[in-house]
Amino acid sequence: MASTIKIAGDLMIVNLNGELDHHTSHIVKTQIENIFQNSSIKKILFNFKNVTFMDSSGVGMIIGRYKALQKAGGRVGVSNLNNHTRRIFEMSGLFSIIPCFDNEKDAIEKL
């Protein structure tokens, strides 16, 4: 997985690609933390448009970023979930704490 990260003001957009499993979740977490520590990021949007697989490690990574941003008074959102990732979000209860948007444009406007 080669995720790309864009910064727009206080928003970090994480474009995820491929599989979000134990190994890649750790890589993404490290990338985000390295940027987050030295910035004024208040919002993170995870774009799942190109994710082909996600397991509980991905859920844990999202929850960890949610908790870190919540402490800083920030928010986390997700966009472009496919049927597989949507089902994982539903089963794990993530939708009760993290808003889901149809696309990146809506997320940027509403997050």
C-alpha cells in the first residue's frame, strides 16, 4: 500500500490504496503521526476510494487517529467506502463516532 497524504490548512487527506491490513495499517499510522506531531492538523479525512481490503487492523488504526484528534479538539471522517469497507465500519460501530461522506468534496465541505 502506498498511501498519499495531502495537507490543506488544518486538514490532512489520507488517500489509502490497496490492502489495509496489519502491516500497512502500521505504515499509515506512522506516516500520519510523523506529520501530525509537527503540524496544526485538526481534521483527518481517510479516502477509501482505492482500498481493496481492510481488516480489524485498519479499524484500530482509524480509532487510534480518532482518539488522538479528539484530544486535540479535532475530527476524523471517511469517504468513498466500498461495500466491503462499509460492512466493516457497520459491524465495528465506527459509524457511531466517525462520519462517512460519499466523496472527498462533500467531506471537505462538511468535516
